Amino acid sequence: MSHCFLESLNWATVEGEAAPIPLPERERVRVLIISSRDGVISTIHELHSRGFAEVGAWSPLLPAPDTGEVMSILVRDRRVGE
């Protein structure tokens, strides 16, 4: 499954760095997990065990808006048309 994704050439951090310049042959994909702290961590590790993404590729845990939960985001680029 992870073979569809490319390593991002221009990672933007969640803290607000400038967005990367989009490349025409790539599409930005964002995967967001929102849950309790344990739920997010457990899901990240489960996805890693299935080969979806490295644990370190996810953002640090951040407070989710207005829920009392936390969230983590994974940002990847994929080739358009795959």
C-alpha cells in the first residue's frame, strides 16, 4: 500500500512553515487521526505494523479543536494517476 506514496521533497511542519510549491505530477495527501492520546498512538502503531507509514512520519500529538482529544497528521505526496 505504501508503494503508492513518494517521500515528500518539501515537508511543511504543522507549526506553520511556508507550504511547499506543488509539483504538477504529485498530489498532496493528508491522513488525520483524532482520538484520545492512547487511541491515536495505538492507531499509528497499528498502521505501521501493516506497512502504511513509519511511526516517526506522523506529526507530534496536537490538541484537537474543541474536543479534548488529540490529533496527528501524516502528509505524503503521491504520483497523480496511481
